[in-house]
Amino acid sequence: MKETILALLRKIQPVTLATCERDQPRLRPMTLIVKDQRFYFATGSTDSKSTQLATNPRAEFCLNITTEANSGYLRGSGEMKRVTDQSIRKEIADWAEFIYQFWADSTDPDYCLYELELRQTRYIAPGEMKETISEW
């Protein structure tokens, strides 16, 4: 199943990301960055999601998958870890060049990179009704 899921993903794609603020879920559009079977998100260090992840690092993304006639989804959940290793921060910024539209360079203190340590995926192929749950 891991190969099927990885085949669905591109280098960069829009997803909906959920975090928690106390007992309230918070959703927002984000860009999922996939490199070497690892999952990253970039955001500002003072954004609300950074504050939420500092308190509760659990998060989940949802990627809508559509065909002309049907829809499905891929959800991935796990724990977000803030990336502090400068070589990885630069590698991901160079990989996902849109990052440089928001931050001058990979050393910018407002550039906050998170890696989602995926624990589980839930997948429904377009046109299907059964969800496949996989431990990552």
C-alpha cells in the first residue's frame, strides 16, 4: 500500500492540514512537500499553526483525489517535528522553490519547516466506498 500512496503524491501539492488549538480542530490549506518519501510543510515561525504545533504536535493532512466521475482522498496523520538542521532546511527550500517567495533564504528565522512523521494513512480510491488504513 505504501507504493500506491507514494505514487499518488507529487513533489508539491495543495492539501488541507489540521492542527489543534486546545480542544478545537483548525483546518487550513497548505502545501505538502514530498522528498525522499518524507513529508514537509513550511510556514512562518509566528503563524498560529506554529503555536498550535508547539502545544500539540499531532497533525493530519487530507489530499482530495478526483477523476472526471468520482472522488476519493488520502489522509495522513502523525506528529510534526520542527526541522532545525540547516542543511535540511536549505535542501527542502531548494526542492520547493516557492519557499523563496516568502522567505529570503533558508536561514531566515521566520522560515519554519516541519516534517510530518507519518504514523498512519487512510485512503479511498476515487469511486470506492471502502477506506484502507495503513500504518506507516
